[in-house]
Amino acid sequence: MADYLPHTPAEVDAMLGFLGMDSFEQLFAHIPPAVRLSQGLDLPDGLSEPDVAADLVRLTSANRAQTGLMTCFAGGGVYDHEVPAVVKQLAGRSEFVTAYTPYQPEVAQGVLQAIFEYQTLVSRLSGLPIPNASLYDGATAMVEGLNMATGATGRNKMVISAGVHPHWRSVAATFARGTGHEIVVVPLKDGVTDWDSVDATGAAAIVAAYPNYLGVLEDMTAAKLLAVANGALFILGTDPVAAGVLKTAGQWGADVFVGEGQPFGTPLAFGGPFLGLFACTQDQVRRLPGRIVGETVDSNDRRSFVTTLRAREQDIRREKATSNVCTNQTLMAVTAAIQLGWLGTQGLREVATRCAQGAHYLFDQLVGIDGVTAVSTQPFFREFAVHVGQDASIVLSEMAVHGVLGGLSVRSLCGNSDPSVAGALDDVILVTVTERRTKDEIDHYVDVLRKVVR
Amino acid sequence: MATILPGGRAASAPLVGHGTEPTMFEMSAPGRTAFQLRTTGVPATPLSDLVPSAHLNPDVVPIAEVSERDLVGHFTRLSHRQFSVDLGMYPLGSCTMKYNPKFCDAVAADPGFNSVHPGAPASLTQGWLELLAQVEERLCAVTGMSAATLQPAAGAAGELTGLLLMRAYHSDNGNARTRILIPDSAHGTNPASVTLGGYQVTTIPSNDRGLVDLDKLKAALGPDVAGIMLTNPNTLGLFEEEITEIAAAVHDVGGLLYYDGANLNAILGVVRPGDMGFDIVHMNLHKTFATPHGGGGPGAGPVAVSSRLVDFLPGPRATRLADGTFDWVTPSKSIGRVHGWHGNALVLARALAYINVHGGDGLTRVAQHAVLNANWLRQRLAATLPAAYDRVCMHECVLTATPLKTKYGVRGLDVAKALLEEGFHSPTVYFPLIVEEALMFEPTETESLQTLEALAQAVERIAQRAMDDPESLHHAPQTTPVSRVDEARAARHLIPTEDAANR
């Protein structure tokens, strides 16, 4: 019998009396009896908060993969980065957490300015001038990029590198059912997109990932040239932490940048809520999906912020809107701005560098184990894929016994085969190292894998 | 109850001063830092030895250079420039800004949930899979449906998912269709989603009672109609009383009924979409189940379906196996993924905590008190802001400022802005589009009678000001962190970043 209602029984009676009624039932009398629920909801009775909490302990203890119990070497776009107390506390302030979309800018300058600062950071990290205020996640951000490409070119053919995360490709295929997009997946050869193997004529977009989902750093010149040659938009998905030191999407000539913003202050969270990063060139601003905050002044000439270019959005354009996005992931965008503020110019570079150092330190040892071989000979950044010579799921389960979440099974991401890996992929694991992993933890990983694959 | 003492409005903004807040970039000083990282012992090989130089950015990307103390000051000051549910009443119609229980936040912050990698094997994440399966069961019980996907990240994502399910169902029956019917009172996301779903919109006018015009609906039906999208109660806060006739008519031509769950909070435990004949239902968990809205998200938009659509649901879904364990299972004719992972999982965890605290009886009380509050407010304000449709409403009421506009030239927007000065967030203005000078109030069930009275008195003071000094209302608000902002200038000269501002 728990709830959060303030009404006393006397108040309820008085309020009903004010309406000329004497029961709740009369408030619903206009609903046809034929559809009314006669028995009440088929749900257990309510419990107090401590009772619910006690029940949830059973579930949290069944989550053995939590980072306090197991050392995380899993990535695939979701990374175990340091999130300090200061970021958690600031991002958890109830003024940010319990606000609605900033429809009344006079009382929403806090969220609006935080988004403006977030947009500035997205623009700098992408090297593109027009960011938006966030989308749901990396996968759906890429789909918005595809829709933008159709708007820009009037075409439907999407040429997507198999280096793009398999889940992103799968999401694109789902939404193509409605938009009619024809999706052409370009295979990888030795971890690098084999652009020559497909016909990109009539493409609306050329889509690649940097680093790609197997961690490989591909030279993006070929993708850009292909886009230019075919009059297509070049959409580049980048790892936003790597973007602290690597060439930006803009420097590679991308028209659209998309990314998964989870690494900026959002916990692993079992996959959500995350943060879809998006930015584009000036040419595409009228097709920008979702919200954008702009600077302006108030009637007393003070600097102010407001959501702008509203004429693109669904509530005004309805069926002619460039996107159906309404609610986005603002709190994660605000969190990203705070986390980046904490990291600062030096800190982001330091984190990116340490990820690369840790990943290379682990890689060099792993490929020295008998039966472990690299999937690609190409340079990588903070993540890499290796064949372990045995079923990856079994290897990961055995590593888990030793307290190591050893990575992701590529088969679990892709299914039984995928153009990203030639031949069988059931023995492939994708391994990542973040700045939180110590040398001892990495050395332990090596010892455990050596035992498991022996 | 003789007199209601008014209470419960925000009364402290701005806390101190009227100046603007510098940006984080303006506060930066070269070389200043805040970050602290683990001591790892990993060899500090120079990056240039690990990554070919062709990949390294020759420039340093400037982020910000602030101390931790300045970071805290900056974002705390920004938070003081922001209205929120925790601060005061937020009667935004259609948005359901009810109180967000702190317990649910604590559940989401538990490392046993929030430190779990989404790609970890199912055997190591059984607690999460059970939680998701339980959320699905609970949502199906509330809506009267058979199964659900939890992947859509927000209501609009749920809408598009629902339309793709419709498309897959009709295609599977060898029966491609082209049109979706939508009432003229619908949320803008509905028609936008229809276009992305590959369908055309046919708009159905409302009748003089604010409900779907059944005759016009029937005239628009045909074998090319894939389905109809309805919000019930609709965006006027009115229950579609002819819902069984509407359902029968749509089903007769082989179409499906889509329930936009934006207003599901009004009917919890009273009537279920499944019993009304709906085939597909999306829910906005940040509305009905009180997960915090975060200033514009995250939400969650699960989609529940009737038995004939279960095989098409997105996958994989957390599924209870015969041996009592849980695993990921993809339905046989699945349309595929609609999210990079499993949906906004922490939002789903919050919603489950909310549902389990309330139980079936508590959720029913939520709907009852939400509807009671809306009707009390409608009646209380009748002399000042008349209802667009003057009869019993559900969880929200659409009032109109037309009398103030006609008599004093004071528009709904002026009333909304003046309410900010009174310590209340504005209602939703100019929506639905079919009501002139619309002010849509949704008080929600968690506001007390005293707070409703305070809101009513504030509206009455504004009406008095309209009579005495209408000009002052055109300049409201003045006591807020900023006054009315120049929206036209923002659009005409776009400055979306600090760098654009400095150019």
C-alpha cells in the first residue's frame, strides 16, 4: 500500500464534492463499461521501498559481471572509464535530473547553457561546425545520418563498411524497412575496409568507423574519395575518446560525424541510457535531426540560450519533419560536458594515450601465447581482436571464473558469420583496455588466458 | 474544508544576483587541471610509437582548463538557473512532470546494475535479464498485451518501432498497405514517425466534442489503410468514448490499432489498451512511471503488442527459460534491433522499482488522483480560463486564454510567461493545434490540493493584471534568470558553439 500521493481522505472527499461527485468512479463514468477493467490490474500488491530494495539484492548479486566483482576488458563501443565523484554529484543534481525539455528558456538557462557547452565540445572533437543537442545512442545517430544523406542526395543506397559496429549495422537494416534504404555492406580485408570490392555508384552515403569496431585504424582517404566520386555524403563514426588525439572526422573530410558518447561520464549501464553524438557541415544544417541550442540575447540584452531552428522539428513540420526525434538524451549530454570539463584538454589526451598504451601492452603479450593470433596486422588504437583457437564463449566463461571479463565474443555481436572477419569467427574475442586497468590486472589477464587456452 | 491554504510554489529564483554565467571555456586558464587517474604501472610508451603519425591530430583539441572547484561552482550555478520538478510544480500538459521518487534513482545508481557491461555473457548478467523480463511482464499486465520490446529509447522511437511492426505484419500477410490514419489532435511525433515508417498520413478531423469524428474516420478507411495511431485519452485530455466502434471499423478493413501511450497514466487500472482493441502500444516510461526526464531525456519507449505481432518484435529479448534461467532470444520473424544494445536499461530499472512499490492497487490510485487533480483544477479555473471542451476530463485539461486575448490583448503565451514569475512552470502552450490560445495543464497526482490552489490563485492574479496592466504581461517574466529571449535572432544568426560565437 505504498505511493507518493499527498491527498488526505478528507481532501479527496472535498475535491470530489467540489466536482459534484462522491466517488472516483464518477470521474470515469464516461468510459464505456464494455472496455473497463473490472478486476483491477493483474500485478502483485505494492511493497514499501525497503521491501523492493531487499528483493532487488537478489538480482544485483546475480549480475556477476559488475565491475566490482570482475575486471572489465570488454568494450565494443562501451568502456569502463573513470567517472569521479565530482562528475556523478554534479550530473546527479536534481535541477538537471528532474527538468523537462527546455520549452521555457527563461527558466531553463541551466540546461540550455550546459547543452551549448556540450555542443561546443562535440564540434571541437568532430572538427565539424554544426552539432546537435544529442540523440539516443551511436547506432540511432548513424541512422539519422543516413536519413540526412537521403535528404541531401535524394538517393537510398547506403554503402557501409563492415568495420561499423555490427549492432549499428543491424539497427540501420531495421529502419531501412521503413525508409527503403538499400544497404550495401563492404567487407574488411585484414581488418581494413575493401572499398574496391563494391559498386558505390548512386550512393547516398559512404559510412565508416574510426577506429573500426575491431579497433583498427583505417586510412579514411579512400572512403572520402569514394564519397566525392559518387556525390555521396561521407559519414564517419568515431570513438570520442580516441578523438582526443586522433585526426578528427572533419580532418578526414567527413560531412557527418556520429559517435557513441557513453565514454564521457556515463556508466556501463547495461547498454543505456547512452548518448548519440552528432555533428555535420554547415551545408546540412537545415536537415539536422533533433534539437540544437543557439546563443541569443534576452529582452534586457543579456546573453541567453534557446533551442533554435525549430522549424525543422516534428512538432511543427509533422510528416515533413527531418526526423521524429523529440525526447533525446539531454542528461547524458550534460554529463558529458561535466566529465569533459573535469578531464580538460590534458586529461582527455592522457586518457586516450593510456588506453592505447594499455591495449598495446596487453596485445604484445597475448600474441606471444601459443594458439592466440591477431585478426588484423594493421595498426590499432585501444581495442583489438584475436583468435583464441577455441570457442570464444567458453574461453570467456572460463576466464570469468578467474575474475576477468575477458572481452566480447565477436560471434555474440555478429552471428555466425560476418563480412568483418574472413572465415569462422567463433574463436574471436574483442579486447579493450582503458586507463583504469593496471599493469597487474593486465598481467593477470595474460596468465588467465594462457591457462584457459592451454 | 473551509479554506485551502495555498502552498508549494518555487520562491527562490534567482537565488543571488542577475548576472549571466560565463561558459566553461571562458573560465579556462592554460595549464589548469582537475582530473586524477589511477596509477597503473603500464609502460608509458610514447603515442607516436604506437600509432602511425598519419593518424595523429597535429593540433591539440581544446576542451576546457578548469579546477575542480570552478567546475563545481559553474555547474552548481547553472543548476540554479534551471526550473525542475524538485523545485516546484511543472504542469506541462502531455509531459506528465510528476514527482520522481528518489528510491528509483538509488536503484539505478546501484553498481550491481549500472556497472554491468551490456555485452557480457548472459550467464554473468542473469540479474539484469530477470529484471528486463519482469519489466516486460509488468508492462504487459498494465496494457493487456502479450509481449513487449524494451529497446526503444523514447516515445518517438517506440512509435517508429510500432509502425515497422505494422509493416512487417502486413507484408507477412502478403498485403502491403500505404496509409496511416492520425487524428488532427495528435502529437507531432506521430506523423513524423509515419513518414519514416514508409507510410502516408491521412488526417482525421475531430468532431465538436474534441473526439475522433467516427463518420469521417469510416469514410477514410479502405483496404490500403495499414492502421490508425490514437492517443486515448487524446491530447485534449478527453477519453475517446467511441473507441470500440473505432476499433471495429479499423479491424474490419484489416488495419491495426496503434496506441500512443503518452497519456497511459490516466487509465492505469481503469481500462487497458488491449481491452479497447489496440494491437500495438508504446509507453513513455518517463511519463507514466515517473522516471526523471533529465532536461530532455533519457526516456524509454517500450512497445507492447498483441499475440499476432509477437513474432515480429525486435530482438533479442530477455526470456525466461524452462529451467528458470534467462537468455537472449530473438523472435522468429523479428524486424531486428532498434537500439545499439538493450534499450535505456537504467530507465527500465527505475520504472520497475516504481511499479513494484505501487503494485496494481497503487497504480490505480495514481490514475484516480491524476484525474481528480485535473478536474479540480479545470473547475477551479473555469471562471478565469474556460475549458476548450467543458466536461469531465482525464489527467489533463486544455483551457483557453481566448477571453483574455479578446478583452485585453493578453495571449496564452503571456499567461504562461507570467506564471514563471509566480513560481510555477508554464503549462503547455498552443497545443493541441486545434484549440485557439490553448493552455494545457497537467497537474499530475503528486501535487497537493494546496499547490493546486496556489496555482489557481496565481492564474487569478495574472487575469487581474491583464485587466489592470496588460502591457506588463507582454514583458513577463522579469524575475527569472533571463527575460524573454530573442528566438528569431537565434534562428537568423545561428550560434550553436562557443567557436561560432567568437568567429
